[in-house]
Amino acid sequence: MIWQNHDSKPLGEPMFKQIRSNAPRVWAAITLLTLGAAGWAGAAQAQGQDSTPAERNLLILAELLPGQWNNANQAYFDRRRGLPEPDRHARVHATIESIEAPAFGPHVFLWTQETTQGEASSVGRRIASLHLGESADVVVMRHWFDTGDVLAQPDLSGVQPSDLQRTEGCDYEFRRRAGQFRGQQKKDACRFQWQGEAVHTNNTIELSPEGLWFFDHKVSDKTGERLTGVGSGEPYWLERAREFHCYADLPGVGGGRDEPFERYENIVLHDKGDIHWFDTREAEPRRIGLMLQSVTWHILNEKDSGNFNRNSMVIYTMEQLDDGTVKEHGYAFTEPKAERIGINLKWMLVNCSMTPRDQARPAL
């Protein structure tokens, strides 16, 4: 092959010498370009590195867990259905908040649960942490229980696993199932002593954006009898609660009338049966109660017609009388996902909103 210049004349010996003398630099440049292209290809591949399903699901679980959870609707409809006492669920309110407790890992939560059965109530605290499981689709939740008041302190950053109680074999393995996560203990692996008796559990926890279901079934190793949980064996069904900021005006001035009134504010209520009582500043004080309840129907209220009852957000007003009885004054209702609700009884006006008034932004 004969190399030619731009004038299409044969290249002479001096030109060949020049090419040979520059060859090392030419090949070095080609090598750098080749390596650079390979590097760019590697960088492009790095942008598409995939995780396991569990790595993604762990982040979703960590986002879904925090909040307030309450089974007010379940406890109410258990009574309304006339279920026998052993089949009725206790009232449970759980608060789950993300905390910094490095000794337990990067995804750590304080789980505080208040249980009310009749006149008796109890509060339990635990730390729940999320970890990747052995399988690519499993997220593990571990529980450390507080047998004293360790988790009642405001700063939990220094708490150690040795400060709490954890039983091997009692972890929950979570897998995604349709629109929720189902966590299950390994069969017959969770064994411990409870009230002086050897027991085991095969409990589950299920979590969706709006619901938290769990079993609390302890089974006697000796007799096989279930010792805890409702008689029907149904799980506890807690719903996510939303927090509202309310005020009440007495009297309930409306229509722009220029009349004096007293305002009672800084009232915070969640919408799963939370109640707030306050004493009025009248010459003869009255004790007024406000309650919010986002009602999730468990039954039909019009069985004969077959009409379907739609869920509602309800605000109730009541008054505690001198004889200890409670008088219901009235209620108003709206869509269950409404972010504001109010009622004006003329002698009292109540206004509730998820956004505090000092944070409401102007809008056209």
C-alpha cells in the first residue's frame, strides 16, 4: 500500500521516517482513547446497577411505619355487633416514630403502644429495627422490649441492645404482597417464658399505607391452648390516624356579626376517636368535649335495603353534666379524607384543620 499526501503524490522516505518517529505517541493516544471509551461504558453500566427487591422494600417499610395507629373503629363495632366480651378487641393506640439509636442499625423506630380494656390501661414500649434478610425478597424486623423505663427517656441515642430484652427466633420476615407487606415469624421458632409458663408464638404483622394488622397469640407449650388474643382469633386492626388542629368559639358567632366571643384554641385531636375536654370561662363554667372520628364501617347500617354505607369523617360535640353523665349536642360529617371540618351550633363554633392556622398560606 502506498501512502499519499493531499497532492496525491507518493510519500517519500523523509515522511516515512517522521511517521515511524511519532508512532509511540500515536499508539499512546489510541490506547488512551480506547481506555476512555471503556471507562465511559463502565460508567454507563454503573448508572443501572440494580438492587434486590428487599433493598427497595426496606425503604418503603421505613416510610410506611411511622405515624399514629388506632383501632377505634374495630373496638366500637365489636360492641355494636354485640360480640361476647372474650371476642371483643381492646382499644389500642400505637405511636411509631423514627429515632436515632445507632447501636440497633440505620432504620430504628420507637414503638409505643397503649392498650385499654374497660377501666384498665397499660403502656408498652419497644424498639423495632429493619434489616435485610437472607433472601433477596425478605426484610427482617427485630423487636427489643423495654422491661423497665429505659425507652421513656427523651434521648435514646445511647441505648444499647443489652439494655432491652430480645428473644431469638421471634423476628418477623416481611415480604411484599399486592398492596401491603406481610411479616411472619418462623413457625414455632419464637419460644419464651410468659407469666411462669413456657409459650410460643406464630404471630404476623401486616402493613399497608392505611392499615396495621397484628396478632398477639401466645400458645402454651404444655397444653396447646391459646392464652392471649381475642376469642375469635381475629387480628387487631389499627388504622392510620391523622392529626388535626382545632379551636372552639363560645358563642358561635357567624355571618360577620360583631359580637364578643371567647376562643379556646391549641386543641390537637387525631381522627380515630380522640377526645378533648375543656372548661369554659363563663360565669357558670361548663365542661365541653370535642371528638373526631374518621368512621370505617364494619357492617351495613341499612341491611334490609342493601344500601352501602360510605365511610365518613365526623366531628362530635358533647358536655359533661354535674351528675357525671354526658350529653351529646350534635355532630357534623363529611368525606373521610377531608382535611378540614367544622360545626356551628350557634352557642358554640368548632373549626378543625390538618394545617395549623399559623401555617395556612394565602391562595387565590
